[in-house]
Amino acid sequence: MPDSTTPSTTRSDAGHDDAAHPAPRAGRRRLVVTDVDSTFIQQEVVELLAEHAGTRERVAEITERAMRGELDFAASLRERVATLAGLPVSVFAAVRDAVVLTPGAAELVAGCQARGWAFGLVSGGFAEIVEPLAASLGISRVHANRLEVADGVLTGRTLGPVVDRTVKATTLRAWAEAEGVPLADTVAVGDGANDLEMIAAAGVGIAFRAKPVVRARAPWALDGRLDEVLDVVEQAEAARV
């Protein structure tokens, strides 16, 4: 954690219901769940894949609109993934190599682990990239979309239900129950409209380098390092005492 600067944190009461989220007790174990693309990592994985398909510009435009809440996420994901049809599975290794962690991401995970807190990644991106990344950092809880593959190439479709905003919130609740962590002691972090429901459901909801629609509705906002989440948790607990 940086000790020479003050975290770039702002507090808003927008979208926060104290009655729904009673104050967590001091010293309680927590569950921290973060979005992945443009939150835990600096890129959008679907755009990295699209670079190999020659469709990055088109995909990036759709992604931006979806994250601003202008498009239905599931429909926009299907449209973007369709442009990846025909890519060989070898593309996964190249994209994994291109992924860059957001400053403070690894430190946030380490900080949670040192405190005995649970940590998870939930993503509208793809398990083929997120799962190896999570394993490298000792993160066991991961939920993301999976790309369909046939004869060694991407079909342009995903498998199973799309990880949209409702699924993200449901995942947060399920992990909290599995970990024995009250919902009031959960923390959710994300940047796009697809994260709004889990941010609203968590005891501490944080917009990180977020789109305006998310910043306007999240109780807390950060624009600096991801490990500043730990400082926000302390501030939120102090504010509720």
C-alpha cells in the first residue's frame, strides 16, 4: 500500500441504502470481489482477441457503449464474440501474454490474503484468460464467460448463460454465503454498467476508474491504485461507527 499519498477517494450517498447494509462489525472477515477488464487488468480482453481477428475498432466501439449502459450487455457480447469466429485457440496464449495488471491489483490480493479475507474475480470477459491469471495470484474464486471452440477454432459463440450484471450480483451473494461472510461485509469493485448490481448489493460498493453512470450511482469512487480499496474499506467502516 502506498504511504506517501492520500487515496483519490470520493464518497457519495447515491445508490446506498444503510438500512439494507447495516454496519459491519470491526474485525470481521470480508469478501472482496472485483470486475476484471479495465478494473483488475488494464485492457478489455475481447478487444485483445479482436485485434487478432482484425475487428478491434468495431469491437471497442461496442464495448464502450455497453460499459456506458447504452447497450444490453448480453446482446453486445454476442455481437462482439461473433467477430472472433475462426480464431485458433492458440490466440489465448498470445492474449494472456498481453494482459497487464492494473497498478495495485496484485497488492490488493496480497492485502486481502494477509487479512484472511476471501477474494474473487467476476468477469463479463473470458475464463480462458481470467482463470490462469487468477491461479497465478492464488485466487480460487473466479466466474467468467467461456468461449465455444470446435476443431481448434473459436465458433464465435459463448457457452452457457452470459455473465451480465444480474449474474455478477448473484455470484457475489453466492460467494458470500459460501464463505460465511455477511453481505454487509462484502466489497464489490467495478468500472462499467455491468457492475452496477453487484456494487449496489455489496456492503461497500466502489466505482474504480469508472464510467459516469457507475460513478454517479456507486457509494464510493477511486481513480488511483486498486489496492486503495483497502483504505476505502477502512473509511467506510469508520463512517458507520
